[in-house]
Amino acid sequence: MSEAERPEAEGQRLRVMREYPERGEDPRAVTPVARPGVETVICHEGLVRALAEQFARADTSLRELEMRADKAGRTRLPRTTCADMLAGRRFPKKAVMVAFLRACQVPEDQLPAWEQAWERVRVARIPARPEENPGIESSSGAPSAAAQTAEPSQAGPARIPSSGWRQAFMPTVLVTLAVAAALSVIIHQRKTPERITPDGFGSPVDPGHIISDDGRAFGPGGSSRFTASIDPSNTGVRLVRRLDVGVAWQHASITVNGNLAGVWRPLPGDSIYKWRDQVVEIPRTLTAGRRSLTIANTFVSSSQGFNEFRYVIEQKVNGTWTTADRLDVGHLHAASEAAHDYHIVAQGWADTQTFAYPPRKQDWRVD
């Protein structure tokens, strides 16, 4: 394993240790310890995790962050740029990161620590011998001297000028120090396991679990209806709904072809990990021998409204569960709505949200 890969590996090891404490230890009984802050960030993965946690604390949407940045009149904050940054697909410019943090209402006196973290990660990402990489641009944006004088296939081992040994050596030193810092954090975690706090801040937000999706919601007197295709030889059908559980206690009845088929059980709210996939099994008597189902959801009660972002219809055929059909709800998925004859009554909301699923995938689905 290279020096540059070690911080990422140590970060993965740290996450595993947090999710699986020592056997016999009850994390609820452990005295809480201070969660390492942005001062401990030493790699891109750590920076992404810290930014995602700030976004979760802000409890807002990417659209709202973009509007706040535009209103401030500083660096622009496009939603697509934020989504790429939170998913770890793109290393952000410092100005973009700072604009994101300001939009998340991070206090100004905390921003210098974030800028220092960005600089540590940026340095760690620089190859120890950049002149061996012809495609790397210089700090001025122009191709390096190696790129100008040799084709990639002709470039041989580059020699480090004696006058520049310090520049080539320093990134390696910084990475080594970063690994040492990560190991010290791991040792501390082993001695005093971190308690998972009720508000969810004790668990890291995996950027791969952050998803943007558009949907709709209806309130009292409201309902939605759509048609789904299934295999008539099915021996069971499940209806899976993606919802925002930031809105608590959403309760609605389900009918299939006009017959009561079940209910969406009200779930408690979660202000941190807001995405869930709720599952309801449809009685076999309503699905056997049918090629299509007309499914209707009718509002019963909620703290705010009943929201829906996606429906997946799963079927059991020959003993195996597979996806029979899928409806994507929202103004960005008009074709999917039209194909499933989707209709909504008393719509009270329609927009795009960006939230995270819980850290463990087995917690994504709920009954």
C-alpha cells in the first residue's frame, strides 16, 4: 500500500471500529467523548464526511443553499457542484467549500479550521514527484515542463534537481504525519469507544448514501394513484416507497383495484438520516393472476403531509423476488408518471431533496 493510500484505508478501518464496538461492550453505557472535529481531517474521504455532516446539521436542501449563496453575492454554489462534492466525486475549490459552509450557517470563526483542513488534503493529494506525471498542471494552470518536452510514452524516470529536493520530499513527510495522526485517533477510539448519540451525530455520513431525488406530497383530503405492471404468475407482491422521514408519522391507507390492501404505518421522524424505503406486502388474493394493479394511497394523518419520491413494485415468481415495475415520482420524471398514469389530489408540495440514508444498509428498509 502506498503512502497516499494509507489515510483512506485508516479512515475505512475507523468507520468499521465505530460501527462494531468491542464484544461485550454496550455503546450506550460508555461515557461520551468529544467527536474529532475538522482539525483531524487529513484525507479527501474525511473532508467529504465532515462536509456531509455539516449539510445534515443544516437540515436544508441544495436548492436553498444555492439561493443563500446567490443572496450573499459571493461565490456561486450550483446544486450539481454541491452534489458532486458531497458524493466525493469532485475535490472542491476552497472558495466553493467556504461558500457551502457559509450557506450551512457555519460560524465565521470556524472557517479558518476548515480552510486549513482543505489545505492539508490538497497537499496530500499532490503526487510526491509531480514531474513524473506529464498530465499534471502547474499551480499557474499551465502544463508542467515535463509535459511540454516529452510524450507520456517517452517519459522515463525523472530526476529530482538537487535544488528542489525539499519540494519533492515535503508531501511525503506530510502524508506520513497524517497517517500517524489517524493512528492516534484509532488508538483513542479503541480505548474509549464513541457512543452513538440520539441525534445521529455519533455516526459518520457515508457520501455514497447521499441521494438527490424529486417527489411530491399531499395533505388532508389528498391522495395519489398509479398503475403498475406485474407477472400474473406471481405468488406475492411488495410495494416499496421512498419517503422523507424528516416528516414524522405519515399514515395513509392503500387500496389495490379498489380493495383495501394495507396501510403505510406511521414512522417516527429522523432529522439526520431522512431517507427510508418503507415496505408493505400486498395480499396475494389481490395480485394472483393479474397483469396490472391500480394502487391508490389516501391520506389519514401526518405531522405535515404524506410524501412520495419513488415506488418499486417487487414480485415473487418461482420462489424468487425481483423488481416488477418502478415509478419515479416528481416533476423531473414526467415520463415515468405518464407511463404509470400517475395522479395526485390536493398536492401541497413538489420539489427536489438531498438527504442521506442511515449508515447501515440493513436500516434503509422499514415495514
